[in-house]
Amino acid sequence: MMGNEHKIGSRTPAQSSRTNGGNFSTHSRRAFLGQISAAAAAPMLPSAARAASGMRIGMNTEAFRDLTNAELARELAASDIKLVQLCFTQKDSKFSGWNRRTDTSGLTPARCREIAAIYRDAGVEIFSIAVYANLIHPDEAEREGNIANFEAVMEIGDHMNVHNFVTEAGHYYEEKTPTTHNAIEFQDETWTRMVGVGHRLAAMAEKHDAKVLLEPAHWGFFLSAKRLQTYLETVNSPRIRALLDPANLLEVNDLEEMFQHLSPWIDCLHAKDRKLHVLRGVAAGKGDLDYKQFIALATKHTPRAPLVLEYVNAKDYKDALAHLRKAMNEAGVAEA
């Protein structure tokens, strides 16, 4: 609740004046009418206590490697989880890669439609597909191959009726001859090259009626909320959007800063956690992220963006889910 809201049953200043025998002056009357007008307009405001239709909870499928798609869809549906970020890491669809190309050889159009139907029939939406490609690679041929592979995954999305694709910029390390100068992510020419990649992705997304959601992290090219904001403004395409994972930026931004810089672009939120000054991420509730504040800010600034749990598997996801739902309840946020 916002600090200037009245609790149900509490009296306005004008009402208190009348109760205490004071004159209901013109000034009091105007104040009272102003409060009535404000109260009437309040439901239109994005407030943590007044989410119009609630926030959706989803699951990243990356760590559910011991389940088939059908087993995972049943498991999530039983926990009332209605959407996923699909990573193609399940026992019967191992095609995914991180910071490299995704093996799409076994994903025929028929197989794509079959996997999509498995989740759909269980009442689970495939909200997005993960494409954690290496878009920052300095070798042009390698980078072009990765961009072509990205479009191949968009074609898979066409067959599955999925239109959101989640990615990072990727990482590159020269293992043979380590250097002491700035990492490639922060070299001058890399920015220009990555803006060009952004324009390429925007054109591909337009062709496939899709959106690319960029995920920032303090150890990569999109190292802060402000840097990602600057990049999004430079590429300037409605097809290039943001996925905010607060745990990835906890070291460099506070929660208010993250939403201040990125809220106009955020289409999805990751719900995991991290201890300060530690690189390894952990499940929601196991780190230093203030989840109640996170939920309140998300409801205020990005109420339509789903909250997707990650860094959990079949053995521990229920604890993280309970932590997320508890934080939503404490913030007065309904679940859609």
C-alpha cells in the first residue's frame, strides 16, 4: 500500500473536523471533494495492492533435465504454473546450448508442433524460447553462423506459435593468448558491432512477427540497467525488448534503478536470487534480493510481465515457488 492511502474505515481530515465540532469550511469542503476524486481515480493507478488481473508465474525449463516434456508439463500444471521459458533441455528434446549454437537438427516442424501441443494440452503456455547465443564473438564467420542459428530458432518458434526469444549478448574469452586490456565486452569496437547485431535481430524478428528479449548481467556486455537502456534506445526497435533478472544486476543496481531505467522495455522477469559479492545464482529466497520490494515494483511498473522462476529443478522448485507466492501475498499481489 502507498503511504498516502487511507485504510478502510479511517476518517478523512474533513470528516475529523466535523466530528470534533469544527466548521466545515470552504477549504475543508474543497479538500474533501479532492479526496473523493482521488479515491475514484485510484483504481486506475498501477499499485501493488490493485493488480487488475494478477501476475503470472512461469518456469524456466533448463534444469528439469531428467523429465520428458510430457512429464514436466504435468508436473508444472499440478503446481498451477501456466507458462514456461522453454530451453530444449528435456530428456526427449536435448537441443539446447549456452553461449553457442543450438542444435536444431532434430526439431522438425512436426516435432515442434508435437512439443507445443504437449504443453498446450496441459494448460501451459510456452511464453518464450531460450536462445543464449554468442552474439559478441569477434570472428565474423562465427558470429554470422550464430546469427543464422538464431533465425533457425525463430523458425522453430513459428511452428510452435511462440514469438518471444530470450538471449544474452554472449561471452568470448581468448584462451590461447590472454590479454590484460579491457575484456571484449567493453572494447570500443564491440559496442558498434553489437548495435549492428541488434539491428539484424530486429529485422529477423520483424520477419517472424517476434520479439527478442535481452537479459542484462553485471559480468557481461549488458552490465547494468542503464547500459541496456542506452543500447535499447540506440537500436530503437519495438522488436528488441528486455528481460529483467534483478539477481543479475544486484551487484551494480538497486531495484528502483533497474525499473527506472528499463520498465518501458520489460516484457518478462526472471525470479531467482543471489548473495551480494557472489557470482553464482541461487533459487528465489536463498540470496539477498528483497522479493517483497521486487514484486511491489514489478506490479507498479510492469504488471503484465510474467515472473519466471529459474535455477530450480524438480527437487527444489516448490520451495522457490512458495517463496515467490509468499512475497506476492505480502505485497498484496494476486496471481493470474
